[in-house]
Amino acid sequence: MDKPSFTAMIGQRIKLLRSIRNMSQAQLAIALGICSTVLCRYERGKQQPSFSLIEQMAKVLNCSLLDFATPGPEGLQVSLTITPR
């Protein structure tokens, strides 16, 4: 079985991190100022987000930039504390 592409891996990580935060695609898209269909394309690995957007996602999702590139859930650095906005 082939390894997923970098774009697909980033998409899987976005979806996982969003799910950990119990956010819908629409909620994350609004927080990022993008269309939910674009976020869907990122999550499906059809399009790669810019580095600056990944930085913004890390802030919104309260996680490390490394969380987007480290394969496997064991590599997550995400803080599971909920911070009020």
C-alpha cells in the first residue's frame, strides 16, 4: 500500500485536529476566514493550504505546527485544555 502524499497527510491531520477540538468544518472555516468547501478540499487532500494558513490553523486549534506534519496520533503535541475565546 502506498504512503499518502504530503498534501493528503496534511489534510488527514487537519481533520483529526479539528475533530479533537469538536469543531465542524463550517466552524473552523469561519474562524480561518475561508469557505468551508475550501477546507473540505484541504481535508480530502485535493488542495494544500499555504504555510501561513497552517500557522493560523495551529492558533485556532491550539496545537503545534508539528502536529500537521508528524504522522500518527502518537506524534500529536496538541494541548487538550480548552481555552475560552
